[in-house]
Amino acid sequence: MTDRATALGASLARIGDIKAELIAELADSEQMAADLVDADLIALELEEVRRDAEARVAEALAAQAAAERDALAARRERDDAFRLRQAALDAAEEAIAVRDGAVDAVTRMRTDCDQEVARVFKIADTQVDRARAAADREIAELKARLDSAEEAKARAESDRDQMLGAVAVLRTDLQLQDDRHREELAAVRSDCQRHHGAILGSSTR
């Protein structure tokens, strides 16, 4: 496109130069016609000038046509370049829109994920707190039961010790009574034997 613009500028400059030359030559021809007296010579000079002018005009017209063609080609190239640039801009805008849409989608997904994680954590924390409270209550209940059982055990051991003590006392008393009974029985038996011996002795006499 730059080469065509350069060629177009050169063609326009060439047309300007040709016009300037024609104007100068016409002025010279008029001056020559004024200086010449012979009509034939004037006619010949004018014809030569006319032919030269026509040739230069034809050259200028050809240069102008070439310049117009170059200008048209340059405009077409410019239009093509503009369309390509516009297409590139449209594609870039579409890509940016797609990227922004993807970023928005990822942002929404991340937000939804964060909310879901927070919800799950909240539920888990609630369940853990409930389980911990239930475990604490159960532990407290078991501890209370254990304390009650230990107290009952202590009372049972105390009652057992008391019963064992009472049994020991009773056993001692029974042993003492048995010993006394044995002594009393032995004394009675001894008395009986003495009485029996006395009775036998008196009967033999």
C-alpha cells in the first residue's frame, strides 16, 4: 500500500510538471507568433506546438488514468486492510467476551464452592458440637454412675465389715457359750458319776 501511495504521488507530481510545461510552451508560442510575420511559419509553429501539446496532454491524461487506477487500488487495499483490521478487532472483542465469560463462570463456581464448603463445615461443626455435648453428657452420666457404684461398693464393704465383725463377735460368743456348756456338762457328768459311785457304794454294804 505504501508503494502505491508513493507511485500515486509521483504521478500527480508528473501531471503538475506537464501542465506547467504546457503553460510555458503556450506562452512561448504566443510570443513567437507575435514576433513572426510570415503566416505560414506561424501556422507551422502553431501546428507543431498543438501536436506537442496534444501529445503532452495525452501523456498527462494517461498519467492521470494511471494515478486514478493506483488510487483506486490503494483505496481497495485500504478498505481490505480496514476490513481485516475490523475483523481482527471483532475477533479480539469476541475472545475477550469469551474470556470474561469464562472468568465470570469460574468466579461463580469458586463462590458456589466456597459457600458449599462453608455450609458443609458449618454442618460438620454443628454435628461435632452435638456429638461432643452428647459424649460429655454420657461421660458425666457414666462418671455419676461410677461414683454411685463406688459409694455403693464402699457402703457394701462397710456393711460387710460390720457383718463380719458381728459374725466374729457372735462366733466368739458361741464359742464361749459352747465352752461354758461343755464345762457345765462335764461338771454335771462328774456330779452324776460321784452320785452314781456313792449309790453303788451304799448298796454293796
